[in-house]
Amino acid sequence: MGLLTILKKNRQKEKEIRLLMLGLDNAGKTTILKRINGEDIDTISPTLGFNIKTLEHNGFKMNIWDVGGQKSIRSYWRNYFEQTDGLVWVVDSADRLRLEDCKKELHELLQEERLSGASLLVFANKQDLPGALTDDQIREALELDSIVTHHWAILGCSAKTGSHLLKGMDWVVGDIGSRIYLLD
Amino acid sequence: MSDDQDQQDEKFDIEALLDSVEDSDGYHPTSKTPSFFYNSSEVISAIKHVASFPLVGPCKVDLRGRWGLQMNLENLIGKYQYQSYLLDPMLEQMISPLITPIRKVVHDVTFGDLKGEVMNEQGDLVFYILNLICKTRGYKTIVKFLPHEVADLEPTFEFLKKQDKKRVWETRYVLLIWLSLMCMIPFDLKTIDSQATKDSERIPLVDQMIEKGKTFLQCAGKDRDGASLFLARLLTRKDTCRIYLPEFVHWAKNSLQSDTSNLIEAIGIMATLCWIFKLGQREVLLPIADELEDLLVGVENKDGLMSNSAIKKYIVKLSQRVGLCLLKPRVAAWRYQRGNRSLVSNLASGVTSRMEKVSMTIADEDEDDENFDVPDAVENVIERLMNGLRDRDTIVRWSAAKGMGRMSNRLPKEMADDVVGGIFELFSEDVFELPNGEPDISSVSEHTWHGACLAIAELSRRGLLLPHRLTEVIPWIILALKFDVKRGAHSVGSNVRDSACYVCWSFARAYTPDVLDVHVRKLSNTLIAVSVFDRDINIRRASSAAFQENVGRMGIFPHGIDIVTVADYFSIGNINNSFLNVAPYIAGFEEYRRYLSEHLVEVVISHWDIAVREVAAEAIARIAVLDLDFACGTIIPALTKNATSLDSVIRHGALIALGRTCKAVKAHSDIPVEERIAPEVLQAITQVAPSIPEFTLSGFGSEHTRQALCVHITCLSEAAWPLGNEAHQASVLNSWKGIIYTTLERVEEPLQRLASETFRALIGQYGITETEFEQCLARVRPGAEYLGKRGFALALGEVDYRDSRYSGFTSRVIEALDVTANHNPVAHGGAEVKPDAESRRNAINSVTNIVKVLNTDYKQMISHSMSNKILQMYFRGLEDYSVDHRGDVGSWIREASMQGLQVMVPIVARLDHHLTHEQADQRYLVEADHVQVLAKLLQQSVEKIDRIRGAAATAMVAILYAEVDPEAEAVAGKDPEYVLRVPHRAELMKVIEKSDEMSLIWLQASEVYARIVKLLHLPEYRFELLLGFVVSAGGLTETLVRHSSSCLTEFVSSLPVTKSDDMEVDGNDNVSTTPTLTLVEFAHDIMKIIDRYEGQDRLIVPLLEVLDLLFESGILLLLEHPTDFDFAPLVKFVRRQTIKCKDMRKLSASIRTFCGLCGLGGKIKNAILLELLRLLVHPFPKIRRTTADSMYLMLSGSVEEPTLESEEVGKILVETDWNLAVGALTPIRDRMYPLLGLEKPKVVSAPVRT
């Protein structure tokens, strides 16, 4: 009866879900997190490292890990004490120049064993900006249709206005819930 | 199988995916874990198959078939044991095919068409699978998928009643949990029960069910658990609880208190009561709560029950549930809460910055919820839980901790605070104060601390540990994180440390950063120290997980992100990596550096586990160099003080750590260490080893002290540590040498090796006098004490003889070692002595070492005769086949000799190569030596022991492929120039390839013999190779014999009889470049072995076996006697082996060889028959039997037409009981002389037989 077992038990009892919030830097990960956490989004600086926030939604307890846009982040999901159930990949829809980078990073990420099977939600963020690509364009640019290893969905959203954030979280929680928990 | 394949292709196969991921980047985390139910279709079709058989009547599938189905499903579903929630989406599809036939059979055999029949074993299998799913996912989840129809209740109960208790328990268990579900149907049972009467309150069906249920409570198996649940469900029904529940409690109380109560039943009753209090309505339970208190006290007074963990757990659990029942359900208004946590409300509110208003609310204390009475009984409950926290059994403590959390949630603030205080008191139980004011926790109970930590974690997780209590609790938690106490031969406390990690983890989830801010420093330091320096991998991981959680949620831990990135689950999994790489990295941050050093010096260096101390010593050295002033001013003085401690554990760790730290510090310091370290400390360091008390160097535990001292002295010597003025230096060195010399005489081999390395370091740095060297040399002379001889033989090889101080001794040392390496006994002091195997091996290794160190200076130091002596010593070592009670100890010496050749030959041959042709006489090695080296290695490469073959192969590759200029780069198309001059290089290189896979092939008997047998063609190596083959092919190990002998016979059978035969076939009269062996030559070589080794049974017995083999396969019979080959000497040889021989194996091999030789016919046959007839009356019955058997086989297998006589002989051989006394057998034997056409030999001198 070590920490590992205790955490596993608690996790199941309290219907916990672990979500990783990832994406290139300046995609708006922290803004989204602060927005859904009901915090002030006016002052946000680049995230160094990570934040963990806990929220309740549809009867699930979500632990959202907001990981900075830097590269060496493997160790966060290599923690075996908690399994990662869902990935929220945030894209800056207005940053056309780095879409290629973004695609590469995402596809590399999906190769990670600890993330296999995790549900993938792509947020095409910053839809409020003029010139932002639509979610369909992003879907094509990121070659999402080639992903067969994960359940995935894409949704245009705006952290600033809060549009579609709830819908996205609904999808990811619902997908994870139906995959690993018995819905009452 | 193909069906399976198709299914695999159709669905998304996560396993295959993972494989491809691993291949792509080589990233292998631990085991693969599925992330969803990937083989669901396979599982469901298997389940449907199982459920498709009729459950009544004769079985279609036999036991084996059922077992196969069962195992298959166990494998498929068992994978999910640890992630059983993944099954959830498919559970309905898994369960309904199973329960449908069950329902049918239940109805059929109770009230239906097949009434009176019984369910067959296929039915049991269906129940078994249902239980398998229950076991994997948990029955609570499974039960939801079972049907709950009114009509099932009575038949199912009837069906249960009919179950034979001798059949498998799974059936009864599944039926009981199914019934427990049916008990929840909302209709009045009276309306269902067919036997119920209107006027009675009682329901006959319920009466029966309760009585039946009670009988199950006496079962020792899992069906008891099912029965508990079933009874609890039944008794907490609205229509039953009023009458039946008090009755049951009464019955329970009586049977628990009766003198005849049995333990199993008591567990069952307690479990049932626990369920009742979990499931029942509060108003139903309240009236019986008082009676429960009596019942609990009653059980507690029975020692027989209280020694059982399950009973104790149920007492804690039941007591807690009674307590919860006494208190009104509520969530403590006073609890600590952090933040607003609903996603929807956050998003709905939309507007920002309302966080501050809602966060950190501790409700006002004057709320009216404080105004309720707490029943007195609650105090008893709390006391019982408090005792439960200190219990010996983990399950009891865990249950009590959870109970504490739940109870506190319902208590008023004041009382809950008392509870917290009570838990704190558990920590201080049995804690004494040390003179320096620190708490001494060496005598506390690890159980109590574990329980207390669990309770604290449960409370803080629920927000019931208010922030103002943190200041009090955190010092205890920090102590608990480091709790590692040695009790007897093992340590205790890993559970305490683990639970302390849980506390820290729950802190991260419970509090806001500003609450913890003041404690961060201490917590982060300790968590990090435990993450990298704990002995147990689980604790390191738990601690790092807690740290990660804190970093992520608090963001206030200095350098948290960098540390989390480096100290992750994997990197700290390996203790060496954790101590030696991760810890120094973290120590790179100033905030942690000193704390980590101090933790090492104070805690880890005196750890009870020697391996931890050793790695900690290295870690100290690596961290010390990051801050030299701190190292010199604090760490080194502290270690110096500990190094003279009387506690052997502390002393051991500190001695090693001091040595390593001094060495590292000196290497990193740009100014002399004298300027950094205080003079009195310097003085103290030099005094450490000399002041070690004598008694610690001998007797129990002394090997550890000596090991530490050796490392200590080695490090200081290598560092050229200043030892003060000359006189002082001399006295220190004297003491060091004394330690080294006495350690060299120890019986432990690792210690001797260590001491010899220390010897090298010391004399390399500080030197020794000639007289001292002479003394060392004297220790390896013949007649010297054997342990010292082993040690000093090693030590002498560690000296660098290029050093002008010792070069004068070179030849004398080598000569002395050569004598020591000799396995042939020499006369000494009137007796024959020979050094023991370890000394011989050490001596040879030492010579090799000397040669290796000399390398290109060999020429200046070693004369021709000396070089030859070394070579001959190795050759002699290869002949060392000594055996003692440990087995083939000679193999150590052979191995050492091969390694010696591997080192020496390339070095020497390279020197030779630089000489011109005119200087050929100056060469160390002549051509014949080169051939000899290879031939002898080839012999070893086909010997019996895998390890020896491997060593031989390594040596051969090294020698054969040694290049003149090892640095030269390979030029395409041009062969490199090799130093070894041997004939048939091309053939050799084809067989002895230089590649990595080859090193494995040599270890495998199945590969090596087939490969090397071809080399028998080469006359230069044939004799030695054949020797090796004979030993293997005639050996005892079955696999070895099989592989080697089949290769040998196959090879020999392919040989031409004579050279001319070969020529005719080839039609080529040129002498081919590759020589080929002929059968005649082969036979001559066999005779050569006989001539040379007769009398050495190690070779002769296998040789006889091989001869038997070769005759049996008819190969040797191809030779014409006597034109091709004269067999007479061979017959004589075999005859000699049978005389006065008592070795059963040798005799029987000789007999078989005799029979083989008979195949030659003629005079030889007659001569041999006489021998065999003699052996028929051999004193050993077994030999008589063997002879008779072999003779019979030989005669019946003969090509000659059977005659009356030969049939008669065969009859005698078969029908006689050769176990009879020799006297009785002799006349029978004598009858055979005339039958075989022989004349009975006249007894020349009658042998006296008893």
C-alpha cells in the first residue's frame, strides 16, 4: 500500500482526469487555462515550467497541466504516478509561419508511449484575430486526418472571448469519460 | 490461428503500434500498458463461445478443453487487472451473454422443465468467467449489469440451496452477489413469496434466506464475502429491517460472545455488520447503535479474535460507521477550501478577477452548526480509531486513517481540533530528546508513525487540517520523510517515508502557496534529499512525485522546474544515477547544495546498507567539489570526526567518503590544500587510519572496515595527500602498510584485490624500501603461508616495474611468480608441496599484468630466457587440470594463462616484427612458438566449459588479428599486416572470425564444434585440437557430448582412407595447398594420444568413449588390418585399461571398445573374445552384465551367418543371471569356449580371488 496505490485509488474514486495542455509558445495555453479557471487574463507572461489547476466538470475532476512551450517537457508526462488521459493541443491560428513547426511537434508528441490512447483536442485559438485560419484549414495544415492512434477533435476558439472553450472541454471530458469511466 | 490474425488486422492494435514507436526512437519506458480495451472483440467472442454450451446434461467439452478456455480468458482479461476501468464500456456486452444462459438454467432446474436436474461443469465454467470479470473489475461495478427481476429471486435462491459445497466456490459467490442485487427490488417481499401468509408479520422466504445466508458466513472462502453483502442488503430492506435486523444483531452478538465462536464465522459476521451500517438508513440503524458498542467491546475482550488482522480491521471499520451514524451527515463548514472549482461556473461568469473573493474561505466560526450535541459514544469511536492508527497491521491503520477523515468531517471544529492534537501526540510517543535538543526517534514504533502520517494526509486532503496547525505538523513530517531505523538485521520505516510523501502530496493539493510559503524551504530540501538519496526506489519516486505536485501547484519552490525536469521517475529509478548524476546536478543550485551535503554526511553516510554508504561516499565527493570552501571547512572536518567513530557503520561510510572527498577536492583545488584546510584538520586526517583500533581489524565485521580503509588509503595516495613532516609521514606510511599487508592475507578475495590496488597506489606515490620489497617477495616463496601467498602474488603484479626504484626486481619477481604458478608439486623442506589454485591463478595474472604495464618497454626489461620462461609458464598453465572439492579449479589457471597469452603474444610479436631478417636470432618468439600458441588455444576452444571456450576464442581473435601497427587505419583492398606468423592463416581466419556475434557462438556447444572441426585437416594444430575434441565428445554432459561427438563422427566419416584414394577422386596429382586429413593419419594421431597420455584417466576415459563411438559407426572398420593400420597395439592398450581397474565408466567403455574391435574379425576377434570371456566373471556384477549385453549385441549384429553354436552362445548370454556369484558363473562361462571355437587359456598363476 504505497503512494502509487493510494493515488490510483483516489483517482478512480474521485473520477480524476489528467489533461496536458501543450502547444508551441505563445499559442495561448495559459490564457485558456486562466480563462477556464476564472482568473484574470490581462497579465500573462510566458510560462516557464508548468501550472497544475484542478477543476470540476460534468462530475469529473480535471487536473489540467499547463506545460510551457519549451522543448524538454517529457519529464512531466513521464510521471508514472498519474496517467495522462487527454491532450489539449493549442494552436495560434494567426501564426501561419509556424504551422509547419506546429505540425511536426504535434506528430512527434503523439509518438510518446505514455500518451498513447489519450484523447486529443486541438484548439484553433485566437479566432478573434483578423486573418486567423479556420479550424478546417488548421485541420488540413496539421494533417489531423492522418492520426489513427488517438481519438481527436478540432475546434476553433478564442481564449479572449471564451468562445467554444466549454464545448471543447465538454468533448474531451466526454471522450475520456466514455473511454475509461463508466458513465452513470 | 488465421481467424485470430484477421481480427488482429481489422481492429486497431495498440500493441503493434507501441512496437513501432519503440523501434523508431529506441525509447523504452518500463512495461507497456494499454490505454483502452483493445482486444474487446476477441474477449467477447471467447465469452460467447464459453456461454454457448448447454449447462445441463453431459458435458460437450472435456476438462482439458474447459481448462483451455478458462486460461485463454484469464490471459485476455488479466491484462487489465491494474487498469480495470478500461473494461467499463464493454462490460454489458461481456456480462449479458454469460448471465442469459445462467438465468435459463436457474429457472429450468428449479421450477421449470428440467426440475431435479443439476447444472453440469460447463455451467460452473460460466460462473467462473463471471467471477473472473468480478475479480478484475470489482463486483460493485459488475453487479449493476446483472438482471434484477422479481421472478428471478425465488428460483435463484432455490438454485443456491441446491449447490453442493464441494463444487467450485465461484458459482456460489456469483449467485450470492446476484441475490444481493435482487434483494433491492422495491416491491414488498411478502407479495413475491409464494409461501407467505397474510396474517403473519414474518416472511418465510426471508427466514429461509437469512438462515441459509448465516451458514455461508462460516465458509472460509470468498462466498462468505458474497453472503455478507447478501445478508446486509436483505436486512436493510424497508420491509425486513424492523423485525429481522434487531434479531440478526442479537444473534450476531450472541454468537460472537459464545465461547465456541469460530474465527471464520466471526469475520463473516463483522463484515456483514459493516455492510449493514454502510447500506442502512440512519434512522433504522440508530436504535441498534448502542447494542453495537457492547458487541464491539465484547469482541475486543476476546484475545483469540483480536489477534486476527481482518477482525481488527472490521472493528475499526464498524466502529467508524457506527460513529458516522451517530453524527448527522454534513460537510464541515469550517474546513479549509481553496478556490472556486467548477469549470462551467467559471466560464459562465465570464468576467475576470473574481478569484480573490472566493478563494481561501474558512467559514465563519459562529455559524449555528456548532450547536449540536455530540453523543458520548463518539468519544469511544475516536479512541478506537486512534488505537487503530497504531496497530501492527497496515490494513487496520489505513482503515483507521480513512475513518478519522470521515469522522472529523462531521465533528464540530473544537472537537476535530482535539482529534488533530491527538494525532500529533502519536508522533511524540516514545520520542526522547537527545542531548543536543534534537528528537531521538530510534525507539518509536514505525506503525504508529505510519498511521499518524496516513491520518494527517487524509485530513489535509479533505481540508480538515487547518493552516495554523501546519507549523506544528511539518517538523514531524520532515522527520518522517527521513525515517529509516535499523531493527536487528533489517531496517524499518519505508512505509513511514512513503506515507510522509503522501502527506506532502496532499499538502500540494490542499493549500494555497501563501499558506505553505514559510515552510517551503524545509519541505523542498527534505523532499529533494529523499528523492535522490533514499535507499528504496519506491520512496525516491514517491518523493519526487510529491515534489512535482508541489512545484506544479505552488510554483514557489526554488528551481522547481529545473529539478522536476531532471529528477523524474526514470532518472531516479537507478540508485547510482540518482546519487551520482541527479544529486550533483541539483547541488549545482546553491539553495540546495549545503543541505544535500549535510544530509549525506549526517544521514546517508551512516546508512545501515553498505551499498548505500559506498555510493553516498562518491556522491559527497562529487558535490564537495562544487563548493571547495564549504567542503574544506565543514564536510572534511565532519567526516574526519566520524571516521574515527566507534560505530563500525559510521566509521565505514566516513572513511570512504573522506578518502574520496579529499582526492576530489585536491584535484579541483587550484591552490594547495594546505592553504584551504586548517592544520589541525590536516593532522587529524593523517591520523585517521593509524588510530583505527586493532580489534576492528579482525573478527566480525572487520572486512568492511578493511575495505573502507583500503579505499581511504588508495584515494589519499593517489591524491598525493600531504602527510606532514618526514618523521610523521614515515609513521603514517608504516601504519598504512601494516594495514595493507595484513589485508593481503585475508581470505576474502575481493578484499585481497582491493588491497593489492592500494599497494600499487601507495608504492607508486610514496615508495617502499628495498628491504620491504624483499619481505614482500619472501611471501610468495615456496612454503610461505598460503593466504599471504595469494595476496602478495597479486600485489607484486601491481607494481610498475618501469619505475627505476623497482626495475631491479623485475626478473626475480617473475621467477618467483613462475614458481608460484607451477601446478606440478615441487620438493620443499622434505615434502612435496604445490601452491593452491588461487595462488597459481593470481601469480599468472600478475605476470600478465606486469607484461601489460611494460608494453613497449618489454625489450629493455625482459631477457630472452625470461621471455621464454613466461611463455612456458602460460603453456604449463594450460595443462593445469587440477580438481578439488570445488570442481575444476584448474580452469581458473587455464583461463588466466589464455588471458596472459592474449596480452603477451601481440606485444612481443610486435617487437619481433621490427627486427630485420638478419636479426632473426634476436627474436623472442620463433615460428614454432607461434604455432604452439594457436594450437594450444584451439585445444581450449573445444573444451567442455563454456567460459573456457569463450576465453580461448577471445584470446585467439586478439592474437590472430593483432596488427603490426594497431593505430594504422584500414586501407581498402589491402590486407593489414599481422604480427602472428602462422601457416594456413586463411583457413584459420575463416573459422575464427573477428566479429561481435562470434563471442556468443563460442559459448554455444551447438555452434562451436561444427565450426571448428574442419581445422582438424591442418596438421600443425591437429593433435591439440583432437585432444580437445576427445575430452568433449567423450564427456558426461549430454548436450555437449551430442554436439561435439556428432560433429566429430560426421567429419571422420567423410575422410578418405589414404592419400591415394583422395587423389583418384580428385584426379589431380598436384599437391593441393590445403592439406587434407586421411583416416590412417587420424588413427595414428589417436595412437599418439594413447602413447602420450596413457595413465591419465582425464583423457583416456573419454578417448575410450570416442573409440567406441567410432567403431559403432563403423568408420574405423574401413581400415584394413594390418595393411592400412595395425590395430594390435590398440587392443593391447584397451586390455591394459581393463586390468586392475575399478572405474566403472572406464571398464564399460573398454568393453564396448572391445566389442567394436571385434568387427575387424580374424585373430584380433579371437583375442578379444578371450578378453571378454574373462570379463564375464569380473568381480563386479555390473561389469559382468555389461559384458554380457555388449557381447550379445556384438554377436547378433555380426555379419556372419548365425550358426548353431553362435545361437547357443547368444542364449547363454541372455538367459544367465549375471548377478549370481562368480563361482556359479564360471562353469557357465566355460561352456562358451568351445562354442566360440576357442581354447580355454590355461591359468598360469592362479589369481587369488576372495
